[in-house]
Amino acid sequence: VQLVESGGGLVQAGGSLRLSCAASGTSINVMGWYRQAPGKQRELVATIISGSGSTNYADSVKGRFTISRDNAKNTMYLQMNSLKPEDTAVYCCNVLYPKWGLSYSDWGQGTQVTVSS
């Protein structure tokens, strides 16, 4: 699966950014965003299930971030509002998809989000 991410950048605290992740090559079961800050482990930000549209968020972003998906375009979005300096990280798109009866996982290249105080 090819994943193309976009939308990262530099923003002041309190600002907003919108990340996109376009997937091509196959149908996707689950799409999600993860982030990794310098010196920290990668952590889940949010996930969305294609069929049901069910979403899941990390406690640290609930109420501020919204994950959504356009199934027709196989594209996922992460609307990030009220950004904080602690949201600074490389954000990576992840997808789970069926192949040969198994579940496969692929990652995007990542996009940098920097929030200045």
C-alpha cells in the first residue's frame, strides 16, 4: 500500500493544522495516526475503522483532534485544533489491510508538526 501524507508544518500554540493521508493499492480496514516526539516512544493519536466509522483517540488529544475518512478517496484526515507545544512530533499514518487472509500494516513516511509556544 502506498501512503502519501501531507499537511504538517509550524504553527503557534492554539492554532490548527489538518493532516491528510492518502492510501492507494487496496481497500483499507483501519487507518490511524501515530506520533513520535524526540526522545519519546511512538504513541497512538487516533484511529478510524473504515466500515463502521468508529473512532478512538488518545486521552491527550480528545476534544481537540478529529479523525475522519473519505472512503471514496481512501483518504484519512486529522484535524488538529487548540494545538499545544507538547503536540510537537513526527506524525505517521498507519493502515491495516487484508492480504492473503492475513492483516498487514504499512506506515507513511511521516510529517513534522511543530507547535511553538
